[in-house]
Amino acid sequence: MVTCSKKESVATITLSRPDAKNAINTQVAAELKDIRDEICQDETIKIVIITAIGKAVFCVGTDLEEFYALENIAKRLELFSVASTIDTFDRPVIAAIGGDTFGQGLELALACDLRICSENARFGMHQVTDGQMPWDGGTQRLSRLVGKGNALEMILLGETIDAVKAHRIGLVHQVVSLAELMQVAVDLAHKMACMSPISLSYAKEAVKKGMDLTLEQGLRLEADLYYLMHTARDRTEGIKAFQEKRRPQFKGE
């Protein structure tokens, strides 16, 4: 249901449950965790892309039949959660979204660092229309990304928005044709893969953790991570390459 391919320094994770429009069930959630663990132990992988197969769909949300078959609510949240899995990647994650992204599918995409979508993509937090509410980080990550007003509009109205509006409110970073979606994502991944893995990891950590800190605390975190960079060989290589007017050869050390 979830596959992972690796090429050079980029890993591509693909949701492969097209018959269910890639709805998330316990197997999908478990396989994502296993793949996350495998990638995080592979130092050759610098960037992760998450995409999906299926016509005009990325992920339509939770497999509700299986979800509600579990009577223990805490167990439901534990076994079905995917956003926290994606959020714990220690390297950049790009979502390549080729179609409908609803409910928990949108919560998964929100946990990625960058989101690129096709022109036909649609987005929605529809849980309130079924007497429910987002539970896999949607109320928190969406508001932090697009602002309180836009998040409340999407969540409380439960309406669908198109790619144009998603880009306008900052939900996605780029809108491209479906035909070029994966190539754009791969090009972006390769661009970042040329950079120092340590720099990428520290910068990501500073931004993400800083969101939950005061400005003063965030500035201290940023300074601490900057000081740590001075112990890395990548920093020395970057300076040397600049002086020698050549492309740096970062090794993540």
C-alpha cells in the first residue's frame, strides 16, 4: 500500500491504494512508519518526496470503516496517525500532490516541509460536515501555515478549495501542470540535495521548534544551532569552496 524507491540521494514514498483513493488505514500508517525509520537510518538519502498513484487523487482522508471498527479511541489515534510520522523526518520532505487532498490526507500533506500541487488539485478539511473534527494535527498545522482566519474558514465551513486559492493563502508553494508535477518535485529535491545535510537539518529544526517558542527562545535556539555548525566539516568545505570558486562537496559531516 506504500512503496519507497531511492535514486541517488532522493527517496520517493508513494501512497499506492488507488482503489480506496489512497485512504489511510492501519496498514498504510504502519508502512509509513517503517519506511520513515528505514530512511532516517540511511545517510545517503538527503531529501524525501511523498506522492500518490491514482487518477486525480492524492489522499481523500481516513478509511472510516476501519477507523470506526476500533472502539478504543486512543487506539484509533495511535494506529491511524500519519502526520506525526512525517513530521519526525530529520530531513526535508516535499509533498507532490496530484489531486484531491482531503481530511487526514491534507493533515499528512501539512506535515511535509514543502508542498507542490497540480492545477487540478483540490483541498478540504471536511470533518465537521460529518460531525467530527480534524484530529491528526490539522487544527494546529493548518493555522500555523495559512493563518488563523484561513484555517478557521476551511475547518468550520468544511468547504473545498482549488489549487489557485490554496496557493494564494500559502497552503501550497507552487502550482504546476499534472504532467510536470513529479519532475518539478525531483528538480527541487536535487537542488536541496546539493546542499549540506547538516545545514538543512539544523535550519529545519530551528524553524519548526522555533514556532513553539517565544522570539527570544527561538533566537537562542537559532544561535545554538549556528554554533554547532562550526564543528561540522561541511562548514569548512563551504568556506573553502567559496574561496576556490568551485561547487562544494558536502558529506554531511
